[in-house]
Amino acid sequence: MSYTPSRERMRTAAGNPVVRPIGAAEHAAFVQAQRSVSFLQTPAWGRVKTEWRSESLGWFDGGHLVGAGLVLHRPVPRLSRFTLAYLPEGPVIDWSGEIGAWLDPLAAYLKEHGAFAIRLGPPVVTDTWSAAQVKGGIAGPDIRRLTDMPGQWSDPVGARVSSRLKEAGWLPQNPQDGFGVGHPQFKYEVPLAGRTEDDVLKGMNQQWRRNIKKAAKEGIEVTVGGGSPEDLKAFHELYVHTAARDHFTPRPLGYFETMFAALSAEDPERIKLYLARHQGDVAAATVLVRVGAHSVYAYGASATAKREVRGSNACQWAMIRDSLAAGCDVYDLRGITPTLDAQDPHVGLVQFKVGTGGQAVRYVGEWDLPLRPMIYRAFDLYMKRRGR
């Protein structure tokens, strides 16, 4: 069976492509042939999320594979034969066309195989705001949220996808503050296509450029590896320290061991660990994940006692430079909240990322389609009672 993963081939599926399971190898080959795919839509990610059952699905136009998706199945408590079917930042289809032709056969297949609802997050942008706009919004007394300002650019595809999902009965799952149980609707990204290192550096604010220079002056050395046991242990110790300082629950070491093993097995260049050392001590550490032309800052950690040597900035700059060298279109700093209120505790994260000179981006967000409404309502009530 052959596949043709080009955008042109995707657009030939304007009728009703057939959805059926595909093997991990076929799925991985499809992903490998795309310009940009979220790492959450790789078959390897299903091996990382061990608490979910995963399957790879393909959309076929005749004998050609024209779309693919990783589905994570979460069972309903006490009704284990029914599942929430989750496609994080996916599926990988042509979102610019008639989306019903893609999503209707997906819904039919998943309902037949026991799903009570589908949750997906189209990788489709609706609006972007420049660094200057975000900075001005934080300084302005009348601006509280990104959405209080007109975007620098709006994508009609994103608006159309949101409208079509709503018309088809899909329910938006995007929390007011931008963070929820799923993946963030608002992100901060640095465009890289057609730019040089000097271009990116000049786009950063003065503080970021100063911090990068200071890290070099302090003798910070950044090493890059594939996650050896010793390096992962060093990263995890610093990550746990960061979690205690910043008040979040850390993942166990085993999670990162599984993540590095699974993603590296699919592609040896997929995931890298960056360690910034100062006088023999690890001052900061970051994890970079890349699929095609999309590079993602996935995790970060820093030593409180070593903050002044700017190891975090050194790691970020090393990841950006490597992303440029790999021909990436974007460096993705992941989630932000849409707040621009200077009194909001989340605004510090926004300000840190704005210093890179990139842009704030709003995506379509996550949407649910109830397939068995009674079970969906019971599940929604259960999740609300346990705080998601």
C-alpha cells in the first residue's frame, strides 16, 4: 500500500476518505514526510503516555495515505469499555479544506470502536500578536488580555475551522486563562524561516542579548546529548528543585527516561537534552523536541543559586541556533496565558518569552464532540468534581 503525504495529495481527498488503523512504521513514515507535525502526533508519543491506550489512524484516498492521527484513549471510570478519544494537536490532515470530509469518518470509526467523545486540537492558527504589541499591552493601563487588542495577523483558515467545528456540534474546551487540562491555546513562537542568527539576535530585547553575553562571559558551557542516564539524572534533580521553587508537581525520572527512549528510537535527532554548566555545576537544563521544521522547547529547569550566570538564556540560545541550523521554520516556546495584566502572576512568563522577539500566537484550541451524550455528561461531571 502506498502513501503520498504531500499537501496536494491531501487536497485530493475532498470526498470522503476512509479511516482505518495503520501501523506505527507507516504512521512514522507519513510524519517524516511532512514539513511540520507536532511531536504529540507521532506514534512514539503513544509509547510515552503509558496511562492511555494509543492507536494510529490513517485517512485513505483509494490506496493512498493522505492523513494520519495519533489517538490516545482514556477509559471512563467504571465503564472501561468506553473511552475519550484524544488527538492532541492533531490530526495531521488538510485543515484548509472541507473539514467534515475528514472528521465525519473519524467520528464514525471511533464511535463504532467504543469512544463516547472525541477531543482534538487542530494545529491551526487564528491570530498572532507581535512582541511590540505584547510589550505595549502590558505597559498600557487599559489592556488586560491579548484579545483586547487586534491581532497583527489573522488567519481566515483558523476562523473557518472554528466556525465549522461549532456548526457541526463540537464544543470548545478553552479555559479563560489559557491553561487547562489539555494543551495550551496560546503559545509564544519565534519565526525562523529565512532568518540568520544575527537576525534572531537583533530581534531579541536588550535584556536577552545582555544575558546571552553574560552567560558566555561567566564561562557557561552548554553540552547537548541524547539523554544518557547520567545527564537525565542531573536534569531531573534540577527539575525537581525548580518544581519546588515554582510550585508545580514534577514528573518522575522514569517519565523522562521513557520519553527519551521512545522519541529517540523513532528518530535519533528527535529529542535532545541541553545542560548549561558553570564551574562544574549544572546551572540550567532544557529539553528540545523537533519534528521536521517545528522545534519545541519542551521542558526547562534552573538552579536558584546560579540564576545570575544566565544558564537558562545560554540553553535557549543554543537551542535556537541548533533549530536554525536544522532548517526549522519556527522555535516554539509553548504555552502562555493571554493575560497582559501587569499584576497577574502569569505575566512574568509572558515577559520572559517576549524577550525573544517572537510573537504570541492563538490557535483554534481544543474541541470535544460528544458521541454518546449521556456518558459524556457523566464524564464531564466526574472531571469537574475531581478538578480535572
